[in-house]
Amino acid sequence: MLRYPSDALWQEITYLAYHLHWPLDDLLDLEHMDRVRMVRAVAKLNERAWEVAREYA
């Protein structure tokens, strides 16, 4: 059985906690692929927010 690298797990959890302000237990309860999808979705939201900010700068 392969284990997910703990450094990668903590990077994902830290990223989501920073942006979503969710408790650690809730983030740890997420299935791996759900957490990956959420990281990608939050990253897209951030990219869009930066695009809009650059348009008005």
C-alpha cells in the first residue's frame, strides 16, 4: 500500500486552512481526491481574483 507523502498532505491542508478557515479535523476528514479537487478549485478562484485585481491596477 502506498502512503501519501506527509509533506504534501500538510501543504494541502495548510493551503485550504489558510483560504477557507476550516478546522484541522474537517480538513483531515476529507478524502484525498476531494482535498485535491478543493485545492485546485481554490487555486482557480485565487488566479481569477488576481486577474481581476491586475485589470483594475
